[in-house]
Amino acid sequence: MKKSRKQAPRKLEQQVDDKTAKRVEKGKPKKTNPLAPPINIEAGS
């Protein structure tokens, strides 16, 4: 079997940019890391 032709890097980058733009438009956050400590945004100085 022959491998299918890979997409050009520019075309692949465009697809990634499109997906990111759609996620931002819909307001969906990125997947968070469940092992990361919580961030306290109300902390005083």
C-alpha cells in the first residue's frame, strides 16, 4: 500500500487556525489540565 499524500504544511496550519477561530467564536475554553493547581484570581497582594 502506498501512503496517501500528506497535506501541505500551509494548508494544515490554515485548518488549525480555522479550528482555533471556531473555538474562540463559540467561547469554548481549551481543555484544562486536571493536574494543574487551581488559580486564585481574587488573591490580594
